[in-house]
Amino acid sequence: LTHLPPATHTRAHLPALAETSAEVTVACGDWNMCQQPIWDEGEQFRWLEEEMRARGLADPFSAPHVVTFPSENAAYDHVFTDAAVVESRTLREAEEASDHLGVLVRLRLPPQRT
């Protein structure tokens, strides 16, 4: 899996995702941009989504109705992956520990090579 430290999701770092030797790539976290028209009309998120899509990564939390940050009715938390998503949902239980809802993603991973 590829891990990017916080605040490094810039254009310069995105090519590294495509060059990873891992069989599955997951880039997840609080991206501080959302598909809802709150800070802009969703342009920043659309740019991020297009860049990730060009690398074969999709986000199950990108639909306009998805909310992971209830106080602003927005989704700042995203999970971009090239793996098959079996299940994705928000977790209300996380509200006790954070101002964000938790996100759960179950992936179908390819068999390991021996």
C-alpha cells in the first residue's frame, strides 16, 4: 500500500501513486476538499478526482449526498483505491471521538503471489 503523509496531496506527489509496485493502491484521509459546493463549486475535489481517476483510483465517498463531516454537511474524508470495493459506509459511532464520521471500506484484494 502507498502512504502519503498529511498535507502532501499535491500535483507533485500524485505521480508516485501510479509508480507504486504494490498490487493494490489506497490513498485515504481527510483531504480538506469536498464534492459539495461549500468552499468552491467543487472544483478542487473534481481536480483531485480526475487526477486519481487518471491513475486508476476511484473513491466510494465521492457522491454528492455522502457526508463525513456532519457540522458542515460535507465529505472531506475520501478513500481512493484501485481495488474492488465490496462495501463502503460511514460510521456514526465515530462521532463520540471526532468531529468526522468514521469511514469503512472493505476491499476485495487480489490473491497473494507465492
